[in-house]
Amino acid sequence: MRTGQWKTMGIGSLIGKMIYAVFGLAASMLCIMGYYPVVPAFYTACCLDKKRNFLLYIGLVVGMGWCMPVAAIVKYLFILFVLGIAIRFYIWANRRCSGWTAGMIAGITTIAMNTSGLLILNMEKKALILGISEGVIVFALAVLFHYGIGMGSQIFRERHKNRVEEEGVETMVGMDPQGRIHAFAEAVDELSVAFAAMDGRQKPKQQDHLDILAQEITGKLCADCDGCVVCLEQQKPDFWIKIRRMLQAVAQHSTKEEILSQNFMEECPRYSGMVEEAIWAFSRMELNEAWYHRLQENRKVIADQLDAMADALQDWDQGIRCMDRTERVLLAKIAFETRERGLDVKQIHVYEDKEKRRMVTALVASKWGGGIPVKNYRKALERASGMAVRLKEDTRSILTQEPVMITAYEDTCFYALSGVASEKEEGSSVSGDNFSLFSMENGHYHVCVSDGMGSGPSAFRESDMVVELMQKFMEAGFPQETAIRMMNSAMVLQGDRESYSTLDFMDLDLYSGQMTITKIGAAASFLKHKDRVECLRASTLPAGVDASCTGDVIHRKLTHGDFLVMVTDGVLEYLHVKNPEEKLAEMIKEIKTENAGTFAEKLMEHVMLFTGGHAPDDMTIVVSGIWEK
């Protein structure tokens, strides 16, 4: 820190102490019906907010000596002495002291002093009432001063902090994280366009292939033939026509015997060798074309992945905004309320996402040691912000003097629970179905169900890859559509064209109840609302078939008590009825329970009745319910 900054801080501190000394002097001058309630009230607030200093005591003593009679000076000096000791003792015993508690200590001390003196002197009842009234006034003023001093100093600190941060930002050229993310997103997007442009080569026509093959074969077999001059000079037009006919037969995948029997070139002594060479050359050309086609496909898949990454980066760039500059009062309230509960809070920041939902991060520790429940911090945030708050899932439950970073979010309006029932195919060692249930810090609840093609370990690996990729992409912060695109392209790139998996992905916003289901080759799902059941169908190819496929998307608004039932193909295929979806909807309608796990188990029992108690295929049922908090 520069010398000028040290000098500025020192001057500012001295000015602050002088201001409190002036207020102490003014408090000693204010007399109300022979009493001076402002003195103990102001001193109480200064004790709590750590504003006691040598100049403050000078201001109080000078004011008291100038304006008060000797008896009042003795009385209020004794009150100040008792207050200082009492507040310190209370903090030592309870590790905290709020403004209301300190105000009560000040009021009770003042009443005790007044009533004890009045009782000894046996004075009038009116004076006794006035003495008690002074204690009530001291209590109210102490709370008021404490709130004013605490909030005022916190707001001043926030303004000073923001000013210092702004000055620091001006000196950090090229270190803007938001700008770097935007630039990186543009670079990735341009790279995606470059990869996509590589697929722009025009595919040669079959006639061009045949001409190339004709040139290659004649150059290889006719060059050292004694009849070359005759074929190429005297019968040149007929010669090339016959070669093309022979090559067209090769292109149609006719057998060597069929081509030889047609004898396209009866005069050529090397016709048999020419047919063999043509078949081999055409096979090699087809193989090259297949590899080229696969390369172009992979380039397109990589281009799609880069494009998806660019979209995700753009989304992050426009995502969470820091609100510290506009929410200085809120930051001051948070600091004040947490300090009231014996907590020391630093580095407080308020953020807002695209949907205008708040997030607060802070470094929190116990102010005077000992263990303080983290719920005290949550209550302080709720009181300061006026909104319900939920803490990050891995937040410790007890706060100590060791500072810990805590992230708090605006609480959701709903909560969701899921239950699962599953049966693997008879004779199989493992189920080919996989599922995942996970909540996000942004207040979204996800259910992912995948059915691998076939059964056994190979199907399990395929569906497990789909579920794992989706969960990792979502937890990394990718938007849902982007995560699905990247997962699908990863399945395409793995190279096994005979293994595919379905995807049934549910995204539930626990703030609004808005649900989005994305289906890629998945079976129908069922939404139960009271006594009504809706079938949610979709028709797309499984994941891994087409890299550009993002699935069929279904939107619904859920309310309290709704259930979503997601099933794999095995549940519907073996009901052995004309309309299996209608039959399953009837089963769902008949189940009466508020427990998602019980719901899934009862539905599986109903299904197994139709299969005779056997599992001819892997069967998985995932039931998710939503309730208001």
C-alpha cells in the first residue's frame, strides 16, 4: 500500500474519532426533564460497534462536567461503568450481543440506578415513574443508535470498497474476465465455422469415377500389350464404350463370372485380367469414399461440439451479474444482521442471474470463538434481504473462528422427490437401463433415464455413458440443449454404429414449476395431475444415430402434488394389450399415494401381473413428485 493511502486512512480514522467525540459532547448536553438518557444510549451503541476511543471519553466527560450537576455526573459515570462491564461479560458468556440485548441491559441499568436512589430517598411516585420512563427511553435510543451507527458505517465501508475496486480495475488492463469469456466464445464459434466449411467439397459423380478407373486400368494393362495400337487407334470410340460398360457392371457389384460371361470386350486378350483389376480398383475406391465420408461426418460432429461450446460460453458471458455497486444497502444490512448474531462476515458479494434470482457469497466465521450454528447466518440473510434463503448443500453446519466461504441462494418455491423401481431381464447379469437423479444449485431438478440397445453389459455401458455425460455436462453449467448436443455427438464419435441408447431427460424448475422433457428415442412418459393422466409421446431416433438431433421437447407446468412417471421400453412392450400406453395410464390413475417410492413399486407390481411375474426385458420406472414448500 502506498504512503499516501496510509496517510489518507490515518486522517480518516482521526476524523471519525473526532466525530464520535462531538456526538458524545452533544449527548451530554441534551436534558429531558432533568434526565440525560442520550448519554447511556449513545455509549451503549459505541460499545457494541467498537467505537469507544480516547476522544469519545473526553467528549463525554467535558459535556457532563459542563452541563450536568454533580449528582447526575456521578450517576451517569456509574451507569457507563456498569454498562461497559455488563456488555463485555455478556459477550464473553454468550459469544454474541445484539442491539436489543444491549439496549435492554442499558435500560435495566438506568432503571435500577433511578429506582434505587428514589427508594432510598423515599420520593414521590411521579419521580419513580419518570425514572422508569428514562430507562425505557434509554433502551429505545440505544437500539436506534446501534442500528444507525452500524448501518451507517457499513454503507460507508461498502462505498469505500467499491471506490477502491473501481480504481483497481482501471489499472488492470486486459484483465476483464467477462470480456475474455466473450472473446473466447467468438474464437470457438469461428473455429466451428472453419470445421463445418471443410465439408464443402463437391462429391464426384459416378461417371467421373468410371473415367478415372478406365484411365488407371488401361494405363496399367494396355501399355505393354502388343494389340494396344489397334485397340486405342483403330477402335478407339468402341473401345472406351466397352470399357465403360464393363466398369458399370463392376459398379453394380456384379460378380466376376457374370462380367466375364457378358464378354464386353471379346477381342481383348487381357479381358479377364482387366475385370479382376477393375473389381479390385473399384473396391479400393469405395473404401476410400467410405473413409472420406466418415471423416466428413466426424468433422461435422466436431464442428457441432465447438458450436455447442461457443453457445455455452456465450450463455456464461450473459449469465450471473455482480450487483455490489447497486446493492450497497443490502450488503450493509447483511453485515449488520450477521454481526448481531455473533458472526464476522467479510468479502460479501451479491449476484443476480438471468432470471433475476439472487445469490450471496461471503467469508463467514464466529466472531468471538466457539461454535455457532450456520442457521444463524441463514436467518441473518433472510432478515436482511427479506427473502427465503437456502445454503449450498455442502455447507458446514457449525461455524468456528476459521473463516469459511458460504454461498446462499434465493430459496425455491417447490421441492421434488423421486422413487425408482427396476427389474433386469431374466438371465441377464446386469440391467441395460440406467438413471440419474440430481439437483442443481440454480434450483433445477433433473431426472435422466436411458435404455441401452439390447441387454446385458454392452447395453449397460451404452446407457451408462449417456447418463454420465448428461449429468457431467449439466453440472459443468452447460445449457440443456447444448449438453444434449454434445452428448449425442460424443455417442456418434465413439465409432460403434450398432450400439445406441435412448435418452429421457426431465428438467424441472423448482422456482416456477415449469417442466421440460427431452426425448431421444425414449418411450412415452405420463403426467398425473389429481385424477387426470396425460401421456407424453415423442418420436426420434436413439442417441448416437444423428449428431444433429436434439430430440423432441415437451413443456408442461407442474403444480403441488403432480407426479411424472418415466419408463423404459420394456415396461410398455410386454403388457400384451392392444393399447399399452392407455393401459399403463389406467394403472397410474388407480394408484393413490403421496410417496414417490411407493408409487413406483406399486406400478411395477401392476406391470409384473401382466407379464406373469417374469421380466422378458429390462424394465425401469422412475416416479417424480413435486410439492410446495
